[in-house]
Amino acid sequence: MNLFSSLGIASRALFAHKTRTFLASLGILIGIASVIIMVAIGKGSQQEVMDVIAGMGENLITINAGEMKRRGGRLRLSGNVTTLTVRDANRIIDEISEVERVAPFEEKRMAAKFSNSSVETTIAGSTADFPFIRNYELKNGELFSERDIKTANRVAIIGKTVVKNLFGEEDPLGQVIRVHFIPFKIIGVFEPKGVDTNGLDQDDLILIPLSTYMRRIVNQTFVSRIFVKATSRKNIPKASEKIREILRESHKLTDDRNDDFTLISQLDIEDLKKETTEMFTKLIVGVAGISLLVGGIGILAVMLISVKERTREIGIRRAVGATRRDIIHQFLYESLIIGFLGGGLGIVLGVSLTLGLTYWGQWTLILDRNSIWMASWSCAGIGVIFGVFPAIKASKLDPLEALTTE
């Protein structure tokens, strides 16, 4: 019996029971659609994370004093190390050709006051290069001048969250706030940046010149962090290695002593976050894949019922010359049709929902072509795997017994 004849018989048998055929394919439909949507969500989440990392600074290398350890999903400083200085930052920019900009940085959570309002916010000190390294753009006003930095002027640039909490609808430019009883004039307002990779609000910030911060706020000579911008993405590893060598030399660390600082590059953060999001994607796809298994069991159940109901038909076909192979092919084709019916509808539903949520919703979903191919092969695989047993069982029926079955 040829292929088209077997497919015709299988199709007529299935469409004679349309409701049962649709219900059998429903599990596959839901499973395939779920896999496509979940992969799209995972890819979208990964892209959002990569965008946040890119927004933190292009070709960024962060030097932290002491050892950074991951606690509660965030990198936190372990110990109190005071060996990182502005001199280290100057050596890095002067001696490493792969470095474009450097900004020593220190911060502390403190109260800021304006009129009768007082809020706790992040008071940070850095240089004029900080906004360029960390991609902070001015919305209004101006950045620090060289004179502000050299003379430790009491000027500040603030983020959107500080504007909202301290000034409300009032224009903050030219206003004077007090930090640690010291007055600071607002000379600029940053564009909103949102949260960083650790979920911290990057707009909850008051930035003042580092010299002002060190002399008037904390009275110290060391910093906890240095931000470095490499000349290009490909130069990040080389720049990191040279920074490590310079800092070990400056801090007089012998070969048997560990670093008293931690280097974290943009590439390191991307790899870490990509690994996390890929693991999350695999997990949710695995959960969605369970519905495919349920759909396969549905096909198995329907095919076993079909074999039982059509025992007499099988006997007649065997009596008029159909071989065991013909019977196997017929029932395999039926299970494949169910699989492809559910899979095709599932692909249409999954792609439609993905595109619809991306276009009309606030979701970031990225349609992955590989997930569609995977879904297509899954349809065929499920149809074959769960159709083999019923097909073999049907082919083993004795023609004489089958003909006498009521």
C-alpha cells in the first residue's frame, strides 16, 4: 500500500472523530505554544539584563577595594580595605594605553535636607569622568568644572529619585541642599537611568566632587572603588591584567599574597548574568515541556482507544491483503497527524502571542527561531514515540479473531 493511500485512510479515520482528535492534539498545542512563549520570555529577560549592563557603562571595569563576595544575590564588599587610592587611579590612566578614562569613587548613605524635607540617599564623590564612564547624561544644568574639583567646591548633581523626594515639582537647579550640615548648590540633574544589575536605584544619587567628599564629608584619603573605561571591548581583558599588575605593585603585594582588591569587568558581569538567565530559561522551558509529555500521553490514550474500537476494521483490512507493516504505517500516520495538527496550531498560537505581547504589551519578548524548529521536531517525535505502541499492538491482532469481534 502506498504512502498516500495510508495517509488518506488515517486522515478519514481521524476526521470521523473530530472532537476526540482535537482534544488529543490539545496537549501538544498548549505544550508547543508554552515552549515558544517561555523561550521568548527568557530571551527577552536576557536582553533586558544585557541592556542594563550596557547602560552601566561601555567597556567598564570596576575595581573594588577588598574581596567581593556574592550574598543574597548581590556582590558585597568583604572586609575593610583602605589601600585603594586616587594615586592608583592616576597610575592606571597614565601608564595603561588600553584605558580611556578613570574615575575614583566613594559613596555613603546619608541624609540630605532641603527646606523642611529630609531623605536618606546615596552621597557619592567622584571626578568629572564619572558620568562619561557610567553613562550618566545630563538632563539640565552642567557638570563639574576643573576648578570645582581642584578647589573642592560645594556643588552637586542629583538624580531623578532625589529630585522627586526632595523637591517634588519644584525646579532643583540653583537650590541649596544640606548634607552633613554642609550646604551644596545644585548645578545639574541627571537623566533617569533606572536600576542596576543588583536592583539598586541608580537615580537615588547626589554626586559631588571627590575632593569635596574626601575633605568635607568623610575626611579620608582612600576610596572603595575605581571605575575604568577601556578603549574598546576587545581590550578589556588586557586592560584588566595590566591594572592587576599595577595595583599589586603599588600595594606592595608579594607573589604569595592574595589581591587586596577585586576586578570585575563588563564581560564578567555579562557572563554571570547570561548563565543565570539561561538556567532560568531552561527551567521554565522544562516546566512547559511537561505539557508536551501530557499531550503525548493523550495521543497514546486516543490511539489505544482507536485500536480497540476498530478491531473489526483491522481484521477486514488484513483479510483483504493488508500486511502488518501497512497497519503499523496507518496508525503511525494517525498519531503523526495528531502531533502535527497540535504542533502547527501551537506554533501559530505561540508566535501570535509572542508578537502580540511584544507589540501591544509592556513585555520584552524575543522570538527565537530555534524554538520553532525545536517545536516542529517535537511534534514529529511525540507522534512517533507515542504512536509506536498502539501501532504495533494493532498489527499483532489475529485477522480471524478481529473479524469475529463485535
